[in-house]
Amino acid sequence: MTKFSDLKLDPSVLKAIAAAGYEMPTPIQAGAIPPALEGRDVLGIAQTGTGKTASFVLPMITLLGRGRARARMPRSLVLCPTRELAAQVAENFDTYAQHTRLTKALLIGGVSFGEQDKLIDRGVDVLIATPGRLLDHFERGKLLLTGVQIMVVDEADRMLDMGFIPDIERIFQLTPFTRQTLFFSATMAPEIERITDTFLHAPERIEVARQATASETIAQKLVELAPTRRDLAAKQKRDLLRALIDAEGPETENGGLKNAIIFCNRKTDVDILAKSLAKHGYDAAPIHGDLDQSHRTRTLESFREGKLKFLIASDVAARGLDIPAVSHVFNYDLPSHAEDYVHRIGRTGRAGRLGSAFSIATPSDDKYLAAIENLVKQPLPRAPLPEGFTLSENDRNAGREERRPGRDKGRGRRREEDRREPREDRAPEPQREAPAAEERREPAREEKREARREDRRDHGRDRRGGRDDHHRGPAVVGMGDHVPEFMLVELRRALASVANDNGAIPEKPVEAASPAKAEASADKPRRSRNRRKRAEDRSESASPEAAAVEALGESAPQIAAVQPDAVEPAADVSPVDQPVIEPAAEDAPRPKRTRRKKAEPETDGAPAAEPAAKPKRTRRAKSDAAVEPAPDAVAEDAPKPKRTRRKKADEVPVAASQDSADA
């Protein structure tokens, strides 16, 4: 029989093992420690609860006894999928390395970076971390992995389930090629085999038990429950769980329930179940990934010390947790991954102790149950419902009650003849009123229906445009009810109202009433006083309506834009001088500044202002021809662009100013 003293371990390690009370190694320890001490890669496959942690911690302490750690460069690295498992590995390291001078650091989430950075800066021999927090330190430049001599991956199949495989591959690439790799897992999925083939070099494969098999010391039982209704399944499962706990009874010498871990698939179910058990007087507390790390640590320590009896957990507590005294495990939900079933029930029956595992299954869990039985290669033993367990009267009636006819109308769930059948569980319908009272109410109901029809007809007529408010004029099409009020008022009425308010029609005409003036303002913004005087003289013959438009101010162009035919042209006005109201350009002042700057020439001496104005007078006279056709303007034809003529005209004053300066 192999003993720890036969495995060539360091004497300080053997001393710590003896102090812990161990003499004989487990099969996985006896198979993995010798090749690990030789410096070879190890691939260990064993069921949970067989001592895989000590199988890599003991040889690691022996190999790291010679050497010294450097700052930010750990000598060994241990990767764990969960914080609890990493903390457990750190506790095992403290136990077996208590007689050595090796140092360690634990890098997990939920702890501040500052304390962890201080430990790394001092230099550590063993670095125990989760993949996410390890990469966080590396990306911050606080950690170097080029000095790693031994790398351990614990619970690799759990790494796969949690999505850590890409992180594991990246960490492997950051470590030296000459490292020693120890790889441990309870199952070997195809993705894990690919990683081992890529990063392990001729590993020593140790498989002490068939993959995904439960310990023989665990009594497995499956309790099937058929809920009366789908929405009552959770409530009835909680009732069944309490009945199973009560049926096991308190702890005695011959057995009984000492403590238990109850597993749920969802975190919300963990909280709900913990509150339900606490409400019914059971000592229960939840633990899952959404809780703070300090809260999770306190809950787990209370359960280990026996202060807490029921631990309601998600799969975060299903892997690697070493709590030797767990007597029962309850699967409130069957796991969606078959491998998780082996890990869950492996929390009990550890180190040769006896344990019990109960699982609750409903008809919706048939596919999960088939996958579990296919994995373990045997059907799960069925157990009857506990004695005295019966569904409540409300739950039994809830499953037999039929839907009310009014809610099933039009859904095709019940036939018409079934709806007409009387139901015994319903109260008798009230008797109908006398026919005379019904006849008296009929005319009033008919009047109300007729009024509602008339309202609908009026509403539809209003939507088609048939409005009754004639004072507002015809409806504006395409703008809806948010049209401004002034756009719905007729122009002549607005002009009359302005004349009545002022007492007389304003004498100041509208400058924009003349199309020639609007065209001239667009072509040449700058005007002289004589030009403005002539425009005022021509506009005196405009109609009184144009004068009223001038009194409206800036709103006159907008009103004209809505109803341009509201103002009729005078009979004695020619088509050229006919006033047409157009909207004034909002950005009219902008071209004035631009053209004024371009029109000013730059010379060596002082700019001559008088010669620069001559071409402008000439061009103004030509533009006036559009309003008052003159013989000279009609005879002169200028098809050239204005810019060309402007440049040629601007050259004359420049030359004249230069001649005057020379003289």
C-alpha cells in the first residue's frame, strides 16, 4: 500500500500532511504526484471529491522549495473557475506549506486591486487566481507571466461551462513554452481535449475512475412531481422540498439530516427559495454570483462551521468546494448540463462518508433527466412521494377548474356546445327582468345608439373636410389643425381691419409691391437716394390694398403667399408695373457685405471713392430699364454676364486713380 512517505515529497510537506491527519494518498494523488515531481505534464481525470487539489499542491510546494520569487513575476500559477474554489486552494496551500517560506497571492473578484498589487509587487511563489481578474492585472501592467514555471488548471470542464476557454488559451500563450502544465478535470469535453493536445507536451494521463460517475457512497433518489398547473409548479415544488426535509428527520447516530445544500438553476429561484424556507422556520441562506464577495464568504463560513443548516446555492457552489460534513444534497431543479449533476451530488459523501442526494423532476424536465441517465449510464432510482405529502385543496381545485366562457370566446379552446352546458360549480345566473321593463328601456337604448351613430357620421364628415365654421374660410389642406390663425384669415378682411384700426389707409406704400423693384433688389442690394426716390414716386399709383399691405409690416408677404390672388391689379397699371407680392428673402443683407468688399479695390495709395462709384451709376441706369424702359436702355443690348461687366467696369476707376496719383 502506497503512503505519502513513499512519494519523495519534501520533509516539511510530509510534516504538514501528518499534522493534517492524512497517511494514505487517494488514487488520483498516488498517480499524479510522481510524474509531477519528475517535471512532466499531467492530465488528471477523476470524479469530484477524490482529492485533486492535494495532487497538485503537494508536488508544487516540493518543486518550488528551491529558488526565489521576483517582483511582479510569480513562479507558479493556479487557475480556478470560481472565487470559492480559488479561496479553497489558497487554504490548502496554507495548510501544506506552513513549514516552508513560500509566499502566495490570491487574485479574485470582489476585492480591491490595491491589496493585491502590494502582494504582487513583493513577489510571490504561488499565484492563485480566476481568469478574469488575472487578465485585469496583466492589462494594467501590474503582472508579468514570463517567469511561470508551473501552471495548473483546476476544474477545466467548469471553465468550459463558464466561457473561460478563450481566456485560458490567451493565458497559455502569455506563459513560457518551457513551463510544466498540470491539467485536472472531472469530464473531458471535445473542447478540453483540443486544449490539452495544443498546450500539453506528452502528458501523463491519470484516469482513476470512469468519467462523470458519482461516488458509490452517495444514495441517489429521484422524486417525480406532476404539477396541477404550470404556474403553480414552483409553489408545489417548494411544498415537496419541505416535505422531503421533514421526512429525513433530525440528525441521529443512525443517520438523519445534519445539513444540506439545495441547488437551483437560476439566481432568482435561489433568492425566492431561501426566503420561502426562512419564512417557514428553516435556517437557510442564499449564495450565488450576484452577491458581494464578503457576503458569500460569510455565508460559506457559517455553513462550514455548522451555524447554518441549509445553503441555497446556484452552480457557483457545485464545483470543488470541500465541505466534508455535508449529509444531504437536494436538486430543486435538475441541471441543464448533465455534468453538473455529478458535481452537485459530489458535495456529499466525501472522503468515504455516506451521503444522500434527492432530485425533484417534473414533466418539463424529461430531456434533462434523459441526458443525466445517459451520462451516468444508469437510470436514477425512483422514490415515492414522502408520507403525508398531499397537495393543498386549492392546488387540486386549481388544476381541475375550467376557464370562464367569456375568456375563451373566439379562441377556439372550447366548442360552442360545451359553452352552453350548465356548470355545477358556478352560481346560478340571475333571472332576467320582466318583459315589460325590458320594453320600456328599449326606446331609450335605441335613442342612445342613434346619437352615437350621428356623432360618428359628423366626425367622419369633419375628417373629410366638411367643416361648419364658415367664418374661418376653407380648410388648409395638408397642414392639419396646427395652422397659424393668421393664415386662415382672408386678405381683404385683414386689410379692412387694418384700415379701420388706423382710421385711414396708410400713405406709405409697399416697397416690395413692384416686381421690378424686387428684381432690382435681388440683383443689386445697394441703392442710392435718387433710386429710392423714383421707386416711391412710381408706387404712388398703387392700389389702396397695397398701401394696407405696407401697414401690415413683415407679415404681408406671408399672407400674400397663402392667397396670392386676393389683391386684384389696377386697370391703369401696365403688366410691367403690376404689383406682385413675393416673400422677401431672409438673407438679403448677406450679399450686400460680400459685394461691397469685392467692389473696393486695393491700391498702394489711398483708395479713390468717387471714381469707384461711376460704374455703379451706369449699372443702376441699366437696371432701371426693367421698370421704365428708356430708348437708350432698350437699344443697348448687354448679353454678357454681370460679373464680366463688373470686373471690366471696376478696372476703369482703378486706372484713373493710379493716373491721378502719378500726376
